[in-house]
Amino acid sequence: MKTTAAALVRHALEQIGVRYTFGIPGVHNIELYDELVSSEQITPVLVTHEGGGAFMADGVSRATDTIGVLCIVPAAGITHAMSGIGEAFLDGVPMLIVSGGIRTDMEQSFQLHDVDQQALLKPLTKAQYKIERYEDAIPVVYEAYQTAVSGEPGPVFIELPANLQLLTGEVDSMPDANISIERPALDEQQIRDAAAMLAGATKPGLFVGWGAKDVTDDLVRIAEHLGAPVATTLQGLGVFPGDHPLHTGFSFGPSAVPSSRNAFADCDVMLAIGTRFAEICTGSYGAIPPEKLIHIDINPGAIGANHKTPIGICADARDAVPALAEVLGETPSRDGEAVKAQIAKDKASYRDEWLKHDSKGRVNPCRFFTELRSQLDDDAIVISDDGNHTFLTAELMQINKGGEFLSPTDFNCMGYCVPASIGVKMALPDRQVAGIVGDGAFLMTGLESVTAGANDIAPIWFVFNDGELAQIAQAQEIPYQRTACTDVGKLNYEAFATATGVDYVEIRTDDDLADGISRALAAAGDNRPVLVNVHIDYSKKTQFTVGTVQTNLK
């Protein structure tokens, strides 16, 4: 049969379950977009900037069991999207990037968009492919998908030359997907050794990250059996239910809240799952695990990289954690009531400290998150950006059982929240999606609100408006008693909302919280995106800021 590579790629994307693509059409991918528009399964979404499209694809991959896909033009499309691709790469999020490419059937040089895309994306993707023959188009997409979701997930790049999209070629068939995802073999002896070490501990503790997101129930079984406190990484905040009495909070060292610091102060055996002990989750490496460390991760390069471990288990958490829970169940359980009581006491004390803080007419962060939590559904998806608001959310917002928390973590890219929340809400329209975004981050990608309005997608963006890049300003002010280049240009948020076609709510003081959040949720419930201008008070520093600056400055 004769067909185009555009049709072949569309068929392959349908077979692997793709529901949405994000990007901008151009002269090098018009034919692919023409195919996507004809698909009964895939909805191509036009974005305002390819960087926003990459964050949307990231959100789809994090929040669903499908993969986020970018369909973009070469060169500028690639460089625009690289921030979102980089975020997915360092955070371990699967993604497919399908880009057009220059023609391969021309002798002339200096074609439009003629750059080495493979070289550009090599540091930010797990693999790079270039489709050079019609018969390779479908197998390449299947192989790219398998690479993206196998092992530690990540983005994979596919280049599709324009001439293969435009002209027809001969293929024998259009095969369906036959994807098999292999997992590392589980070492049963290591599981038994880990169970014995945990059973013999005096004060065991769990530290869990994004890699454990599919085994929440088994994590709860282990924690309850051991009576052990559980701290999470930033990206793993929703992995262990925040409303469980053994949940201590984000991180466990000097940059962690008192409930975590105290619970892990004398920890003698730590079970770490799906975490790389990276800079953010350890507060600039200030959180040091005990020597008796059991480290489970699917990436062998993460095990022992920052901390030596007597038991390093390279495995998928979906295999290792249930197996460990089973073996531990054969050992005597512990009474965790005293641990739970101390955690509850420390959490209440920290909360009271925030509530007593005088916000001088602006919105107290603790009161904001308390009210937001009381009005949100338990399974709501909370999405933060990068900035001071990120750590306020981590310390003061409880992610309940069934809920999720998404945040740009290791690439730590500002501008994530607005587009990612659009992708998540599009893929999961029946779930509440609440974005927490600083004013500086909002200015980077806020125009993607046009994409939300044009497609009737209704997330809520709570913009923490204080007029500066607060996280950086505080990091400058503590050691130097001054700030430099952190004041944010003023924006009329109400006029912006009107111009982009989204609803507007303003919360100036604590007295506005209940009504403002209620009106925002009601509008989103009527399928209208909402911008909420929150006049936040950043005068009280998070423990993350205080602890991390102290760790860095010794």
C-alpha cells in the first residue's frame, strides 16, 4: 500500500493510546496535523508557545496512564520546548516529542530550520530517532514509546522529515502495537534482608518519592506495621496520604518542618523508595540518612550515588514494595501510637505558629491553605510552580488520600503550573485541578490561559501576588540584607483575565478567603477557567528557606 509517513505516525500514536498532542503546526508538520485532525481518538491542541505545550504534555503523563505528546516544528519549536522537555527528563516523566524535520530529498543547503535537532536534544532525552524510510515510521514510534516508559521514564525524540510526510511511499502493512515493558528481576534475598533490617530497627523511618506513586497502599501497610514515620520528597508529596497520622511532611532534615525533623531525629534504619536524594528533597543535601539505608529505585545509577547503602535494590517499586510488605507482615508489628501523637503535636504547633503570624492585612498563607483544603475534594490535583509558593504548599497544604501533587522539581523550571494544569484538566475533566503559582512564574506562561479558554478547560490558578521573586529575594536578603533584580513588573490581573477570556476572583485579605475560593470552585465547576489574584503575605519564611540557607552557608 502507498501512504505517507504522517499517516503512519498517526496510526502508531493511536495504537499506543495517545489522546492529546500539544504544539503548533508549521511548514514542516502540516501533513501530520492534517492526519491528527482526522483522528477519532487524538485531539491536537494548539498552544501559544511550545514551552507551554511541553508542560501540558508533562502534566498528562504525570496524572494519567497515557503518555503526553508534543507535535512541533523543527528548530525554534525545539528550542522553545526544551524547558519542558528538560523538566520531564530530570523528573523522570515519559514524553514523546514528534518534530518535523528538513527535507532529505533535496540537494540544496541552508534549508529553513536546518539545525542538528538530534544533537540539541541528546542531553535532555533518553533516546533520539530520525525516521528515514516509510517502513520505519511505525516501528520507530513503538520503540520510542517503549523507551520512554521503560526503566526510569523520560522523554524521547522523533524527527519526521517533511518530504516523508508530504509524499507517499510503499509499505507492506500498518501493524498494531505489541509493546512489552520489561522490569528488573526482583532479588528475593534482598527483600528478606531489607525486612530483617527494618524489623530489627529501633526507630525505622520511610522516605518516599515519585517513583513510589503506584504503591501507596503497600507503603501504608509497611508504615503501619513498623509504626514508622513517613516523609516524602517534593515530587512525592501525594505518594503517601497527607491525612495519614504517620505522614510527617516534606523532607526530614534541617529544611523540614518540625514534625519531620523530630520524627527522624534518631532514625536508625531508613527505607527510601523512588528517591534520588537530590538537592531539593534534601534541602541542599542537609538531610542525611542513617548508615543503615535500604534504597529501592528502578535507576541503578541512583542507588548509592549520594549515600552508601548496605542494601540497594534495583527494582520497580510496583514489584519491590508489595513483596517487602508481604515479608514484613511475617514479623512482629510495632505500636506506632506514640509516634503518631508526636507528629500530630508538632504539626499543630507549627500550624499555630503560622496562624499567629501577623500578615498585616494581606493573606496569611496558612489560612489560605486551610480554607482551600476544606473546600477542595480529597482527590483534587494540586499543581505548583517553582518559587516560594512551592514550599509554602509543601509545608502547609495537606494532600489527602486519592489526591495528587505535581511540581517541577529537579529541572526546577518556572512557568510549569499554568500549562501543566491545562493538560491535566483536559485529560481529567471530572477532577478538580488547583494551580498554585507565584506572580513571577505566572508572567512566564500565563498566556496559555488563552489555550484553556479556547478549549473550554477549567483549572483554577491561585496567583500568589506579592510583587517580587520571593524565594530568590529571601535567599539574597538572609546573607546580604538586600535584594537585587527581584521586583516583578506590575500586571493588572483583572484586565488580563478579561483579555484572555477567563473568570477573575480577587482575594485581598483573610476575610475574603472563604467566599473567594468558593466562587472560584463554582466557576470551574461550570467549566470556566479561573484566575484568582491572591494578595499573599510572604513576610514569614518557610522552614525550607531557613534550613536550606543555613545548610548552604554553614
